[in-house]
Amino acid sequence: MIIPCIDLMDGKVVQLIQGRDKALEGDEPLEMLRRFSAFPQIQVIDLDAAMGRGENSSHVELLAGRAQCRIGGGVRTPDRARRLIEQGAHRVIVGTAAFTPALERIAATVGPERLIVALDSKGGKIVVKGWQEATDFTAEEVIGRLEPYCSGFLCTYVDKEGMMQGTDLDWFQRLRAATRHEITAAGGITTFDDIRALAALNIHSALGMAIYTGRLNLAELASLQL
């Protein structure tokens, strides 16, 4: 499955490079949703919430009410997870909180089947708090023990995020061998060959910069039906 991404910052749709530098702005959130209407799911990330500097709640709620969305960014309490589900989120993405005692409570509140755990890797280590803080462990080390709390993983190769240089297929192959849960890949996916290689591993592709820059054509992507 190919999943277009809508990342929100200051009320705008943006694309960042490695989670730091804003590379471009997209159209209004609803216009981006219209452009992505041929795809079964949309990924929505509230970057301000992820970085602990506010929320884009009105935009998130608007998008969740109009499409099947997996939504993340700053989901660190059971209350926020439940609120997103009530607003219409199909599934909720948890990153930082996955490495705290809150994960068990969040999973109990919304159900593991509605939860996706984000494993974001930079320099070989998991990064949290909007990719601003590194941990001491790798995705391969933790993915197995997180399985009981979720139904899938969003695995972002931050080293290549937004850089249009391809991704690390070897890393995704190691992750695929480490879990039977659903995996969605993100970070540096640039070509149809990248997408096909991931699909061959039974891994979904979450796409951002490659579609916002026109490197990958939306109509062609929609026709792949991977």
C-alpha cells in the first residue's frame, strides 16, 4: 500500500529535511486531501505537537473526518489518543510514548488494533521528541517487545528523510525479519524501484517529499495498487 503524507506545522502542510529544515509548503490541507483521494489511507502528522510547541487540532480533525487517516504527533497520553479516535482517526501513531510506561495505558484505552508504533532511526539509534533526542537502542532491539501493544510499525529512516537520495532497504529487511506485524516504511523513498522493493518485503510506503516535488507522479502511484 502507498500512503501519502500530510505533515502539519503552523497550520500549513510542509515537508522537512531530516525533521529540521523546512524544504517546501504544500497547498491547503483539504486541497492536499483532494489530490490524495485515490489512495485508501492518508498519514497525518502534527509536527508542532510532536515537537511540543502547540497543536494543529482543527486541521487534524477536519482531515480525520473526511478520509481514512492514521494520525500522529505528540500522542503521549491516553486522553490524546482517545481524542484523536473520537475525531475520526482510523489509527493513532505513537512515537515518544512508546518508550515510556504510557504505552500500556494508551494501548488499553484505544486498543492495540488501533495503534501504530513509530520507530524513527537516525545514526542507527531510535530518536524521539520530534526526532530531537536520541536513545541508546536500535529499532531491531525493541520491535519485538513492542508487538503486544500495537498492530503495526511506522519505521522512518531519518538519515535520508526528505533528501531524495533513496532509503536503506537493508534496514527495512532486518526489521521485516524481526516482526510479523505490519510495517510502513518512510524516509528517503524516492523511486518506483524503492516502492516495489519494499512491497516485495510486504512493507507499505509512506511518501512525502517525492510526491510534493513531483518526482513521483500521483496518478502512476495510484495505479500501482501495491
